[in-house]
Amino acid sequence: MPVISAAQQGAGWEAVLGEMAALEDEPEAAFEEMHDVLSAVAEHPININAAGRTGLERLPFLTDRQIEDIQEYIGRHGVMRTTGELQMIPSLDNVRRRLLECLVYAGEPPHDGRRPLSESIKNGRHTLVATAKIPFYSRKGDINGYLGYPFKHWFRYDFDCGDRLRAGVVGAHDAGEPFFSAGNNTGYDYYSYYVVMRDIRPFETIAVGKYRFRTGMGLVLGNSFGIGKTAALSGSSRSGAVIRGHSSRSEAGYFRGAAATARLSRRIKAGVFVSHRPMDATLNADGTAATIITSGYHRRPEEMAKKNNTHAAAAGLTAAYSADGIHVGATAVYTRLDRQLRPKTGAVFRQYYAAGSDFVNLGLDYGYIAGALTFRGETATDRHGAIATINTVGVTVAGGLSLTAVQRFYSYRYTSLYAGGFSDGGSIRNESGLYLAADWNISRRVSLSAYTDFAYFPWPRYRVSGSSKSADNMLSASYKAGAWTVGGRYRLRLRERDNEQKTALVPRTEHRARVSAVYAGPAGYWNCAAQTDFSQAVGDDVSRGWMFSGRVGHRRPCFSVSLSAAYFDTDDYDSRVYLHESGILHTFCFPSFHGNGIHCSLFATASVWSGMTVNARLAHTAYFDRSTIGSGYQAIDSSSVIDLEVQARMRF
């Protein structure tokens, strides 16, 4: 029988993912994508004894080294009897080990032979989720400006056959968007649909519909996961090609068409994709595109006019060779837009933005794993010969200590429409730097993590009129004693920005600190947490802020409830604070606050009957320092807001 941890049975993975996001201070959209994928995995936990490399690659937070070590451990011992044995994997840092324990179980080893696909389909499971968000207030745009009503709602249907087949449809409607009106004749503003099949020999993966494709370290194709600098604590993201169905409500970063990877031999793997998809763009007077828009909002007539007004056709090939710890891969991608991309270069920082209608990128990724040493990297070029390269070295030494170094150089002339990976400036261009990190699991109770990152930006950027540099430093520690976990974190960021007259660059310093304590009672029935955050931003002025938050929850087999509250006081937006909260399924809840006020939320979930679950979240935020909230069409003529989210999930 499978051995499943108590943490698995709850939503412990969401709390751990929240910790990873908290280390970034400004969580990226990629965390929402990872939350979406891990939600699907949590619905169908992975049998770690039967997963193999392909199954473990479904978990985007694992590195090549960690996957190799897990496979080696199972191969040496024959089977993993409990997930507690993950503590014996030296390359697994504390955060990823806890996350993995929530998503896998130690089941029976695989039997000889593969289950026929028809049998997998027969035993597949259907999941239907419907969600609505109801605001108890009106925005300026709701009264005059938006084409639709103020409610947000979406649905999601999945058919899952474990590792072999997954298919789904997603429909999403943002607040203010028209629904079967004002030029929208399809109901939901956005739909995604996909079919992903695995292990259909000779193919490893086949995807049809909307999908994401990542190769190497993301310099050419990176429209999948990249979870900031915390991902590099055990050695950067994985090498190789990864295909996933686009089950997210995000209207950016996906392909539409078909993709496949196949193992041509034991050592050689190849992949191909084709895509044709619409995009939104802001147009110049001559009909060329000034900017590609990725927000996905179509609430006002001006936004509706930009919907799907540009199209991109893309095709790509990948090939990889792996043997004896050595990996070498190549990627080639061609993209053609149906209208010229011509950014407005009146601002100097836009001078080398992507321009034209035809784009070509070539990339070579490489890696080597031997003993405790891991090396990987990627070098890419565009049609103009501009270069981007990233190289990482990681080593695991005795005593649970892992060290990582990441070097990158991204030319300010380099352009790739699909690049996404490790950076300080937020894009794969105009940056060079060196990142050094250490993760030390001193004992089963104590762990330390630290990094320092130096970056240089040779070309001007937004709000930075010349060459600039930055430094980012972080130190965190945690101690676990019984049901209690106590942690602390400090982050120092040094950057440069234009002064008010834009005549010189002035230094900008940001301090952020957090102290937290978490209690998880026996069997997970009771849990509580307390947290204090401090922030300070020093530039032309000094901005300070702090927040105290607490949470208490109770969980039973058929229901759970969680109550959280926070008091925050910051001088302005520069000293804003972030809070991770329990959210409904497939929603990553990480709001930010600035000013003076309180925030509280109540989250509850209940199993109504077999296969039917209802979730609800009520959130209230009240400000003491203002009479209106927001600006523009999002302005609310009130000092407080209340939102209600309701969700129903049916599995059959």
C-alpha cells in the first residue's frame, strides 16, 4: 500500500511554495505557473518508486542533480519505503525536500511491461472546477468605462490518466470584460485547450493545442518555469527540453499548435514544435506594432481594439545527446510576425528592443554531472550575432553543504521573443553578473541559505539613463523543533536610479527582514503562524514599513478552515510588504500592501459529498490613511474593500 505523509493530505505544498516566493519579495508570474502545475500534481501524487526520470521531470522545482540522486538512491536500495528517506538525498535542500514530500508517495515499484494507453484512458479521472470572484464595491471603470460587469469567473476541466495522458479546457473572464456582448461572441474572453500524451513510443511527449516549451536554460526558449534566484540555491534550472500543456489562465508565454519530443536512441533525443497564435499589440500610426501586450485585459473599447490584432508563426527544432554524465543540446527557433515590430526608440533604453518581423535564435546547451560536481550552461545568438550566455557550477560537499556559482552575460543587443531565465533585471538582455550561493542543512532541524549577486547593466534602462550596477544579498535560517518551525530572513539590495532631474544616477538601498514562527499540530489538525516583516527603502528619501500577521487553521478529513489577519504601516509604495495566504484551487495568493491599514481573510473548504468539494475565501482590507483606493479606472471611492471567492470542484 502507498505510504503517504500527513503533509501530503493537506495543502502543505502551497505553504512551502509561498516560502520560496517570499524569498523573492516581488513574486514573479512564474510562481503562479508553478502553482498551477503543482496543483495538478497534488491531485494525483507521484509514486516516487515508479516515476523514473520522466515522472520526476514533471516537478519543475527539481534540478538535474536532484533527479539523478533520487534515481541513484532508489536504484541502490531497490525501493524507497517512506518519503522520510528523502532526507538521505544530500542534494535536496530543506525547502525542496519538504515540497517533494507533499507531492509524492512511496508506493509499489513498477511491474514489468507498460499499461496499454486504452486501459489508462479507461481508468482516467475527470475534474471540473468552477470559480467566481465577487467584489462588494465598485471601481470607476465599473460605473463608466468598462464594457462588462464587475465579476471575475473561470472554469477548468481536466481529464487525467496519470503520466500517460492529460487533456483539458480552461475558460477565463476578468472583471470588467464583456461576456457575449460588445464584440465578444465567444463568452469567455480567453480559452486554453490542450492534449498532452507521454510515453507513446517512440515519442516521449506529444502536445496538441496550447502548450509551453522550454529548452536548455531558457536563453532561446524559456516560456516555462523560472522561479527567480531561489531556484539557483541548489544549482539553476534543468537542462533539456520540457513540454507542458498550457493549463494556466495567463494569456502570454504559450505556443498554439503541436510539439513533440522523441528518444531516437538511448543517448539521443530530439524535439520539434510548430505554432501559430494571435497576440495583442499597441500599433503605431503606420500600422506597425510598437509594443506586444501581455496583460490579457480587454475591458475597455481601446483594449478590445487591440485584441488579437497581431499574429506570430513559429517553428523550432531541438536535439540533445546524453551519456556518462555529459549533456549537449542544440535549439533553433524561427518566428515571423504578420506585422513589423517597431518600438518607439525616442527613449534611449528602447533603442535595442526587438524589432522587425523575422526572428532567428540558435542555442547550444551543455552540462556535466560527476560525483558531487554539477556543471551546466547555455550560449545563444540571434540573427544579428548578439550573444547571451549563462554558466553554472554546483558542488555538494560533506555536512549537507551545497555551493553554487552562476555567471551570465547577456548582450544589450540580444533579442529573443521567448527567452526567460535567470536575471536580476527581469529580461535576457543588457546584463552581466555573478551569483554565489550556499545552502547548508546543518542538521535535520537547522538549515541556512545565503546568496550574493552582482550585476552590471551597460545600456540605459527604464528610469536609469546610463550604465548601472546592482548588488543583491540574502541570508535566511530556519530551526525546527517538534511541531514548531522558527525562521528568519534578511535581504539587502543596492541599485542605481535616475535622480529627479535625470542628470545623474543616485544609489538606492532596500532592506527587507522577516521573522516567523509556525506550529503544525499532531496529524495536522491545528496549525498557526505568526510573522513580522520590516522594509526600508533609501534613495532621495527614506521610506520605512512593517507588518505583523498571524494565521490559525483547523483541518479535518471532510473540512478545513483558516483565518489570517495582518496590520501594516508603510510610508509609501517603495516600502510595501507582501503576505502569502491560503487561496482557492489554482490561485496563487500573494497580495502586497502599502500605507496604513489592516487585512484579514477567512478561507474554508468542505467535502459536500463524494467527489464534490466547495471552497470559499472572504477577504477584507481597510485603510486608515486614505478615502479612495487605486487610481484611474481601477479607483474605488472607499477606504475599504471586501472580496468573496467561491469555488466548486467535482471529480468523477
